[in-house]
Amino acid sequence: MLLVEVRELMQDIIKKNLLQIREEIVPFQPNIIAVTKYFDENAVIAAYEAGIRDFGESRVLDAVKKIENLPDYIRENSRFHFIGHLQTNKVKKAVKYFDYIQSADSIRLARVISQEAVNRDKTVKILLQLNNANEEQKFGFAEDEIFQAFESIKALPNLEICGLMNMAPVDADDDELTRLFKGVADVKNRLETRYNCNLKEISMGMSRDYKIAAKCGSTMLRIGRRLFTST
């Protein structure tokens, strides 16, 4: 099968899945971020042609190669979101290639991002990762830490805190997911009240739990498998 035919087939699959996802989350209209970390640039191109403009990656070096292989019109008209744990030695490339760093999970990391943003004379949009399930194996701020961290990070130059990001436990049931997702929205509201700011984004919900996340206030759904594979 020719590459063009493969892309067209993938584009049809994505269009169908995208329509189904949007129907499932009515009346909510969060932005859908196509998580392409397990897919190559052909999948990104197919998703773009299907109407997607936001793409999520969690491995910096793999993402850079993929982004550089994209046609200019896609690079210039898309937004790239870094959604994985960011090591400080990868910050330079992340700041260069990504429009959003969704996984600012420590004050130290935020400081490094800020310094690189200053070096590049660029304002970097970030989301603070909230680990309100207190999972030891995951990064992010605990709920009792994020308020002090927010105050420190908002003072750093060339950073724009756009909101919060959350990754729910893989084994959480629907009730637990609802509790955790509503908790993220509550923390966002409390931050806005305490610091008199407007946090536009809540990034939560993935392929298995996006319907619950949308109902709980997510503005960004990070969807990979559910978007790219036929059902």
C-alpha cells in the first residue's frame, strides 16, 4: 500500500474516532490533544488533515526528530505539548520545540525552564502537574504543596502558568476518578481566588477516562490510542 493510501486510511480512522469522542462528551468542548508518542510523523500528518492542531509528546529527543520531519505548514500551524516527565538536561530542546510544557512538576524544573526561556527571549506556557492521588511513582506536586509552589513559580520570568495537569491512577474506578478530577478543578479555583489570577486550562483525561474528565471540567483531553486505532 502506498504511503499516501496509508495516510488516507489513517485519516479516515481518526476522523471517525474524533467525531465519536466529541459526541460522547457533549455538551462539553475541551480541546483534544492527539498523543503521538507511539506514532510516527505520518500519523501526525493524518491527524492534522483530520482537523487536529494540538499534539502531545513525552520523549523530547523522539519528538524533536518527529517535529523536524513534518512539513513546514504543519509545524507552523500546530501546537506541540510536552506531557511527560521533563529532565532538566532536556529543557533547552523542550523550550525550543514545544508550545506548552504541561508537566512542570517541581520548582527546580520551573526555574530551569524560566532561565532557558529568558535565554531565548521567549515566554513559555506551562501547566503545573498536580499529583492529588499522592502516587509515589508519579511526579508532580501534592495538593498541600502546590499553593506555595505556585507562589514561587509565578514570580519567575518568562513563564506563563496556564493551569494544572493531572494523571490519574491507572487502576482507579469511576468514583475515584470523579473525586480526583473534581479535586483538580477545586484546586484550580482556589489558586485563582488566592492569587487573583485566571488559569484557563485543566489538562486531565486520557483514552480510558476522557468522558469522566470532560464532565469534571477538563479543558484539554490527552488522547492517543482511542484516537488512532480503529474500534
